[in-house]
Amino acid sequence: MLPLTNDSWSIQFQSDRSEWQDSNVNIGWYWARPTHATSEFFRRSYEYWTAHPTEWDQEIMNGVRREMIGEGKLDYPRSVVLSLTDYKSTMLFDWPDVYVNETKIDEMNAEGTIVHYTMIFNVAKILVAKQFGHWLNRTYYVQERTFLEPVGIRGTSDEILNQISLAVYLAKTTGRTFMWPTAVNHTSAAYEDGWKLCPPLVIADAESVDENVPWVEGTFYRNRRRYTVEELKTSQIVLRSLRGITFESLLQMCAGSGADILALDFGGVEEGWRSGFEDVWNGIVKSTWA
């Protein structure tokens, strides 16, 4: 950004399209100084919006900006479109690809200044911000609680949803906090290789999870290291080794674990693995939260 010591600019915007100075801008984030140009910009935008209350505020402000650029009142550098490398927008980069890769998360954070979570809504917005390590709340990371973490989730959308459903239900029933997986292996004919690592929230509804169980992001443990070096005890239940076990027995195993993080491993489980768990899919989970 141009600094305050540079008196050539009046307002600096995050781009809504490209890094060209004639790009549309996003009014969710900007930095303005009290100049005659910005005063006129906001006054004209307000007057137009008052006269046309059903129109989109961002389109109005872009229209006024274009008019004032044509009049020579907000041409560059009076009005600045900032670099998308530094001032990132989740609408304009492949955030799902970053979400599933901790190395790319670190690279993104080292490269950029801010991430604007535009076009991601409600609980999903909070989940993505936490996943990217942007939830700077010490209390959140050091409070005492136990977790249930599903790992090795894979399959079609329905199969992945069923696996997450089971993990959510077990977390809720045993009083644990659900830990979102960082990635799920999504199988689909739409992918060139037949599968792709995807964020779980593109398949499972974040709102539904939030309404039923406390949760943390998949990168919670690594983000927690900013605030404490205390280790968490982990244990694992491997589902593929439990074929034929009753749901009640699985529930007792989860409830009896004294580990801080209980990992529920779905890895290597093929078709038919649900044997013994049909009551979950047909009644318990669906009636509880799905």
C-alpha cells in the first residue's frame, strides 16, 4: 500500500477482478483518507443509493468511482487498486486448493498481507479463517477439552457425508469437540484422475455441524502451538479392524477413551464397511442432525 506519508492518494481499494487500475473494486475493505475527493466520492455514492435503494451498494460505488476517474478526480494514484498477491480475495484465488495443504497455507500467509473471505458465508467463513491460522485467540486454543478427529475419509459425496455424520454423532454423544479433517479424498467422475483432495466443508454443511456439536479446524493442533507447547495425548480407533462390531460397542470404545484427541480412522475401509452401523445411517444420525 502507498503509505500515509505519500500524499498523492486519496483511497486504496482491494480489487474485485484484476490488478489493473481500471478493475472493479471490492468495498468490503478499503483505506481512505479525508480528502476532498473521498468526501465527494462517499457523498455522491450515498446520494445515488438513497435515490436507488434497491441497487447493489458495491456496483453504485464502482459506478461513481468510474465517473470520477473520467472527471480526473479519482484517477490513479488518487484511487489505487491494490495487488491481489498482497491483498487476497477468496473469490479470486483457489482457496480450496490452499485449504487442504498446510505448506500452501504457510506460503499464502508468508506472501500476503490480508485475506478477504468474500463469497464464503456464515460458519464456513469462520472455519476457513481458522483453518488458515487467522483466528488469533489464545483462550480458544488453550482451554481444556477433548476432541474426536476423523481421519482417512474418502469416497463419493454421500459416503463422505456418512463418515462425517458418524464422527459428528460420536463426538456429540461422548462430549468431545469435533475436529474437522483438513481434507477428504473425494471420488467423482468429474475429476481427471477420478478423485481429488477437497475441503470437507464443500460436502458437509458447516451450519449443521455447528448446530449440533462444538468444533475446531483441521489445523487446530498446529495453530495451537503458537500459544502452548503442552502436548495432547492421542489414541486411535481403526474402523477397518472392527468389522461386525455393534454400534453400541463402538460408542463405548469412544466414551471409554481417556485421550485428549481420539482419532477415528476410516482409512482402508471398502464397500460394506457399514455392516453393524446401519442404524446410524437409517435413524440415529439422520434424526439427530442430518
